[in-house]
Amino acid sequence: MTSDIQDAASKGNAKAKLAIDVFVSEARRWIGGYFFQLNGADAIVFTAGIGENRAELRAAICADLDQLGIALDTEKNNSIRATEAVISAANSRVKVMVIPTNEELVVARETKRFLERN
């Protein structure tokens, strides 16, 4: 999912809208599947470009999951972007968080670890 697809969907492109709908549906399917396989969840973490920057996608993915104990705080969700935050509602049994990624730092740490071993 790229920002290009989201931009196209916002301009009425039906195929882009379908791509977003499929993305949201698949994310929800995975959440539900893991929820039941693990007998619950402590947290849902949104990360990377979409998870960090797209409040509307986080809201769509978490919509109507209150039966699983997942509830977003709309104001918190809409007010953060690319920053670490808990965006779940006070009554949510499952924490919903946004955690920014830092792929460069991960690569640097793994490279350092590799070089120290070899």
C-alpha cells in the first residue's frame, strides 16, 4: 500500500479504493485470526509508513472490533503522526499503539553484531 494508491482513491479511482478495502479486510482478518489463535491479545501495534502516518487506515482496521476488546480513541488516533503513542480508548482491553520504525538503526545494529562475530 503506497501513498499513491491512497491519493488515487481520494480522487475517486475505484481500483485504488478496492485495493485499500482489500488491505483493510486482510489486516482485520489477520488480527482476528491471531486473536483467536493466541486466545486474546495484549496489544496491536501499527508501524512503518502506513501504520505511522495514516489515521484513517488505523481507524478502518480497528472499526467494530470492540467485541474483541479493541477500541480506538478517535481524537488520539487523528492527532498523532509518525510518533510513538497509545491510541486506544480508555475502555479498550487491548492496547493499540503506534510505534515508528527505524530500519536504518536495525540494519546498523545487525551489521555491528555480524562484524563482532566474524
